[in-house]
Amino acid sequence: MSKFQLYNTLTRKLEDFEPAVSGRVGMYVCGPTVYGPPHLGHTRGPILFDVLRRFMEQQGWSVRFVKNITDVGHLVGDGDEGEDKLQKQARLEQIEPMEVAQSYTDAYNAVMDKMNVRRPSIEPKASGHIIEQIEMIQTILSKGLAYESKGSVYFDVAAYAKDHHYGELSGRVIEELMAGAGEQARSLEGQEEKRNANDFALWKKASPEHIMQWSSPWGKGYPGWHIECSAMSAKYLGTQFDIHGGGMDLLFPHHEGEIAQSCAAHGVNPARFWVHHNMITINGQKMAKSLNNGILAEDLFSGNHALLAQPYSPMTLRFFVLQAHYRSTLDFSNDALQAAQKGLQRMQAAWKTAQGLKASASSSLEMADLHQACAEAMRNDLATPQVIAHLFEWARRINLVNDGRETLDQAGLDQALELFRTYYFEVLGMQLEGSGDDQGLVSAMQVLLDLRAQAKADKNYALSDSIRDRLAEAGFQIKDGKDGSSWSRS
């Protein structure tokens, strides 16, 4: 069997992955800034890194998975000026910032639970690690790679770039960054404190009205956004660990800043592999407040949004996300979600069928090739779309056996069930939705949809319409799409 290959953003190529410490993987993933309810864009990363964790554990590795909660220091606009995102929300809701943080942390974890995303091994909060951040800043200052200015501390990018490659992760060229900054950037609010506009805050002086502030050697203030992850990852995983993950939107400046800080303080890039997932778009457009096309995760589950034709279950969303490779853009649309819903229903119906099969005396089919194919797909940079394609082939074979056109002996049947358990449930992290009675409903509804599809193919439109109308009377809505029909409760 081939080695596990993972795309490393740092080297821009696929590399063989083995943990630095035999049998033990250290992985850090940037978690949410908890100033609002989780939306559709928050779902892809957690699902990806959950699958990565599950697959590594299936390989026999122990995984320490750290995902932080940012509850201070992330300013509006992602820069060094402006209001803290949590403080702004606290002012709007007229509550304490930590109430905002707790409320939206709970909301985020509730959505993750619904999608069967396992909780991290450690979930540190930025506000709980102020001491570690101050100590790391002091180390960087002592090495001459940061400077104090009017009660704030900034990372000195130009000084760092003399002996280090600033921009190695993002591909940014330091000379172009310096030239592009210029006097225009210096004229922005607060830029006069910096030696160079590209320098970023390690510690910010707090104005008297700033609610979240701590004592430091430089006066009252709060940490910068990037230093949080550097300090927390080093505390729980060491100065260098195996994998650092996040979305491509964090690549610059956040992750580039993390590398610079960690190299300055510890003399080493914090992660051996940097893994980034691509973004979710909606009908071909980037999600943005100005376009009014953001969808909250809970609205997706309830169907309570103008862009939604129906509600979609958490497992439908998970299945939809895994049908695209994590490094490709994933475009959300009702047609795509309905196709995922139909695929999910077919998969669950086939599993129900497989559990009821009786073994034959001999096999005319085998399943070993599919087991090997799923393993190879996962080892090829987490190719989950290929895994799902192999599982659909598994479902097709199960239905052939059920129809009496192929046979499986007891060993073959056991192998078939084990394959599905391993890759559908354990690795992809899918769950059967609802109770056993609901699973029977899934199977029954698929039979009715198949009968209706056959009626339409036979141009028996009276029967086709009758099935649709009678299901509507019983409380079920049928949606016809280019990939076939799907159903939901009215």
C-alpha cells in the first residue's frame, strides 16, 4: 500500500506524511472568532480536519488535536486598528464580552456536534493564555525582532527578513510588500506607530474605554491576533509539531505572521505541514454581508432563509462538503444540496439493505478491490470524492445482490459490511440520521422515488403525478432536479 501523501502549502507539493514522533501526531487548527453564530463558511474546515484526524487514527496513530477559540485580539478588518470584534458585539448586545464569547462558543460547538465533528483534544482560549503570549513577545523583543512604540509592541518585519524568508508560506515577496505599503499605508490610523506599515502588532495599548485589557511590561493592553496561536500551539504541542491547519483566507497575514513569530522566538517553523482548505461560495459568489448571501448553519438545518428551497440535515451538509476535494472551491446551491441529499438517502438505503442480506454458498462478487480503492483514495491527499464514488459502487453491488443478480458468501458479506463501517462511518464520520424507524422511512421513500422515476421514464405521467400528490398529502415534499428527485418533510 502506498504512503499517506498530504499537500503541504509550505512546499507547494504533495509530500509523504509520517509523524515526527512515531505513532503520535500533533495537529493545531485555527478555530473560530466567537463574536457571532456559526455560518456555512464555518463548516468546511471542521469537517475536513475531523476526517483527517479520523483517518490518521485509523492508521493507528494517536492524535493530539488542538483547536483554539479566539475571544480577544481579533480586530474588525483583520488588521491592527479598529475595534475588537467581540467588544463590538458586546456593545451592540449590551452584555460582557465574555458573555458573547461563551454564547457563540456554545453555538459553534452545538453545530459541530450535529455534524458529528468530534471535539478537539484541547480547546484553549486566547484570553486564558495571556501570560504565555507576553512571555513569547518578550523573547522576540530580546532577539531584536520586535520593538515597543507608544505602549504597543510590533513585530519588525524588515529586521526579521534580513535572516529569514518572510512570505515563504503565502508566496508574498518582501520587497513588493515594502514598496506597496508606502506612505499611503502609513497615513492610515495608527500606522505612525510602526517603523514599517507591514509590521504587525504583538501587543496593543488599550484605550481607557477598551473593556478587555491586561497588565503587561508595556502597560495595559491586549494581545495581537497572530501571537495567540503561536503561543497556544507551542504550549500544547511544542515548538514544532506535525500539522497546522486552517482556511486559505488565513494564509496571509495570519499564518505568515505565526511562522515569523515562532521562527523569531523558537528558531523553527512551528509546523512541518501546513494544510489549507478552500472556500465555500454561494451560487458562484463569495459569501459577503454586502451581497446578503450569508447563511447561518442553523438556518440551513431549519430551511429558514430566502436562498434555501428546503431544510437540509447536518449529515446532508457533511456529505455535500466531502463530495468536493478540500483544496477545490465548493459552490453551494440548492441543486447541489438536493443532489447530496438524494445521494445520502441512497447510501443509507443500501446500508439498510446490506444488513438484511443472507449469505449465499459462494460469491460472484468481491469487495476487496473497493476496500483497497478507498484506502488508496484517502492516502492520496484525502481524496474524499473518490471514496464516496467507491461507496456508491459498493451500494450498486449490494443492490445487485439484493436483486438476486449477484451473490456474496458469508466472508464476502462480512467484508462488505466492514468496508462500509470503516469508510462511511469511521473515516468520513457519517451517521445514520434519526431512529431505526426513520431509516426504514428512508428506504421506503427511495422505493417510491424509484417507482416515480420509472413511471416518468415510461411516460406514465398520471402515475408519476399521483405518487407526488399523495406524498404531499401525507406531509412529504418532492423536489425534482437535474440529478433526479429528492424528498423532505413538509
